[in-house]
Amino acid sequence: VLPIAKAARAAGDSKTAVAAVRGFDKTFPGHSLIPDVFVFSAKLLSEDFKNHEMARKILEHVIAKYPGHHVAQEARNYLKGMPQPA
């Protein structure tokens, strides 16, 4: 689903991108791409929908649950550049 979501976003269809990844972790529990999907989702929420609070929660979850995963550092770096909560 990640390539589909990325293609939809690249085409300017953020709603389809969200729909493509929604529930991935529930549909495919334990899948190795869950952290990647979470980070993509967080970026999508932050950049396209300006939902920084939800994006922050997702990124913090990735860092806490998958600290050794290759996207955990990406999540940390992204968090540093996000707008701070009011």
C-alpha cells in the first residue's frame, strides 16, 4: 500500500493517500513496513493536513515502539523540524 499512497500523494490526492494507509497496522499486524507506513502517514498529516498534533503522536509512537528501526531516526529528525505545540 505504501507505493500506492506515495503515488496518490505525488499526484496531489492526499485523501486517497490517507485512505490507502489507514488501518495498515491492523490489517497486517507485525508487518515489517508498519514503521515506514507510520512515518509516511505522520508526514502526510503534518504537511498536507496541518494536523501536527496527530503527526507528533505517530512519530513518538514509532520512536518508542521501534527504536532500532531505520525510520526511527528519520522520525526523530522530523519531529525536531515540526512546528511546536502552542
